[in-house]
Amino acid sequence: MFSIVQRLLADVGFRIRQLKMTSTSRLDALEMLVAEQQRVIDDLSDGLLRQQKELDRLTARLRASDDRIVELESGLPAPDNEKPPHW
């Protein structure tokens, strides 16, 4: 996404220089750039929030699985060090 912002900055800068805009037009162009940057930041923030929720959900499932494994292992008989009868 950083490259998108760089391209937007370069594009707006090029347009401003090429068209020799008035102060009002330049301000409008900058406001459009800021609005686009805000949209990109909001999109990134939403994506990060979704990923964090998924990470939290998966972490909880992993903890539950680990607890279940410990519980199941505690019910198993202790291993014997004897050789099996076919030895």
C-alpha cells in the first residue's frame, strides 16, 4: 500500500506542476490526495483489525487444543520399560 501512496503523491505533484494550478486548485488537489490517503489508511486499519481478531480466535483454539492434549495424555497409563513379548 505504501507504493500506492507514493504513486498518488507523484501523480498529484505532476498534475500540479503541469497545469500551473491556482492556489485554490492546488488546495483542492491536496484535499483529494488527503482524502484518498485517509481511505487507504482506513482500509489498512480494517484489514489489520480483521487479522488480529482471526489471530486471537486461532490462539484461543490452539490453547484449547493444547489443554485437551494434556488432559488426554494424563489419562494414559505410564509407559513400561519392558520389552514386548515378541522380543
